[in-house]
Amino acid sequence: MNEIDPKYLCMLNRKQCDFCYNKSNEYTTTIPLTLNHGYQVCQHCTNVGKHAMQQYSINKHVIGLFQLNRLLSSSHYFNNNTFTYVSINVNNVHERWIIDPTKFIKLRKKKIFFYCTNHIDVKKVSLNELSILNTYINEDEIKDIIYNYLQIL
């Protein structure tokens, strides 16, 4: 199967599947990677869509916050809030920002980076920094989940 890039998930035809012609003309659902960005699938293509999402992530070395949330336990801090608030260091001051649900979490040279926002600015923050400033974020747990999902040894 050719790689299909995720798309903007707003203003969609409710019966268009990204992976087939949806001959049964059934309503589709979405599989988001980030906020409003992902795949649209019919019930017959749900597994194909999940596989395409993982392949896209592996090829680009990224994972969406929504993907990560699905891999974490339902009781994990990231899944207990509409927005995931974190403390980050801005000019030597700890400020409360959110992990940006519209941006991908990126893996670069074995380091994991999240994008955080205060609704005005966006800042790239390493998982290591997040885990130091936020004791409820277990760096090893998140790293293991992301490495396993992206099939990195």
C-alpha cells in the first residue's frame, strides 16, 4: 500500500473514506493524530487507517498527542484533562503552558520534543525537561511507549 498522508479533518464529506471508495455509502469516522489532522475511515478500513497512521509516524519520526494518549493508560495524567498543562522554563521562570495538541511530538537524534503553547507563543521542550519540571511525567515510561510505537530499538 502506498503511504497516504494524513489530512485536515474539518469540513469533510461524511461518507468519504481515505482508503476505499466506500461503496456501502456508510458514514465515516476519523482517526486523529493531532487536533483536526489525521485520517477519515469507513468501518471496513479502520485497521488500515491505524496501520497507515503508524507507518506515517515511523517514516516521519513523529507521533501525535492523540496517538500517544491512546497508547497510555486511561488513568494517565495526559488523559485526565481536556488540555495537558505542564510547567516549562521560560527565561528562568517556571510558567504553566499546555502541550500543543495541534503539533506533532518529534523524535530527533534519540531525543523526544513536545511543543508547548500559552496560546500566544509556541516553545519546543524536551521530554527530559518536561519530566524534571513535572513530576507526574515519567520520562522512561513515555520514551518506552514512543520508541516501541515508532519501532526504534
